[in-house]
Amino acid sequence: MPFLKTICFFSALFICIGHLAAQEVNQLSLPVYTSASLFYDFPQSPGMAAEVQFPLNSRHIFINKKGKEKQKFRELVTTSNVGFYRYPFNNTGLFLQQSAGYRYHCSTPYFFECLLTVGALRTFYDGAVYSVSDEGAVTTLAHFGRWYAITGVTTLFGHDWERAKNPHPFAISVQPSLWIQYPYNSFVLPHFSVQLSLQYHFPSFNILVHQKEIRRGHQS
């Protein structure tokens, strides 16, 4: 029985190796984008944000349907985001987020992203905040606020001139997000926000990633 298990193990290993070898794996140079954004958290909290996005890998998918071939691309990306918003007469929030997810696009300049985010939020309250000691002494707390954890999901719709007929190293996008901060009064506080971003790619700032070519609907 141990010998049979060994044979099965190596057979499965060779099948996996053969499957990987059958896929075409190439090195692809993809841009790293930096961006500046106008941020708005509903109902009345404007702000700004900045971020940098790194590609991690890429899939080049060929789809053959009814004799016509269509190409799609799916890239795994990660994004670091820092920003602030201002809730008038209430508080100012500073946030730091890390996101990961996929960017989808075809041969056109338009693209779509879906990302999961986690991060931290630091709020600073408006007005004076006081502390009273056990002896009854009153002191003013400067820059008082609280820390919160935040998590959510964000989607992004954009136009990338890097893939246009006359390429340019920038893109624009609209990014709606649904996220929560917690703990908030022993529960959570939901948010809905939107970012309008201008992304720029420095021509000398690219990363080499693995790109696999996948063919669907093709005759072998």
C-alpha cells in the first residue's frame, strides 16, 4: 500500500507539471500607476486621496466562439491608498487602505476593477474635548480622536490611454466604494464613497510579471 500511494503521488505530480508546461508562460512588462483623487464620502464629506498600484500577474485569455476569436486580459493587482475627508462641524478622518483584486480589460482602452480593501481610519473631533481627573481637574485634550478598522469592497471603471491608438501614460477612472468602520458605538458605521482619479504611469517605472496564455473553445 505505501508503494501504491507513492506511485499515485508521483503520477499526480507529473500530471500537474504537464498541465503547467502546456500553458504558455511569458514575461510581461506592466506599468505601475500612481494617482491623485478627489474623494467624496456621502452625504457631506469631501476630501482627497493618493495611491499607487502594482501588478502581480497577468492572464491573457483567448476565447474562440463560433469561429471568431476574442481576447481578454485579467491582471491581479494590489493598491496602497492614503487620504482624508472632512465632515463639517463633526470630524476630520485620515485613512490608510490596502486593496487587492483584479483588473479586467479587452483590446479597448476601457477597463474594470473589483477590489477588496482593509485599512485603518483615524478621526479628529471638531471643537474642544475635555478630560476630568479623579480629583476633579479639567484639562483640554488636543487633537482628540479615535482609531477604527475599516474594510469594504470597491469597483473601478476607467479609460486607459496606455492602450489607445496614440498611447499616453495616464488614465482616468471613477471608483465607487462601500465600506464600514468599526467598532462604532459597539457596532459598525457603513459608508458609501466615490473617487474621481487621474492615474499616471512614469515611463521608466514598469514591473516584470508572469503572463499565462489561456485558450478557451479552441480545437486541440
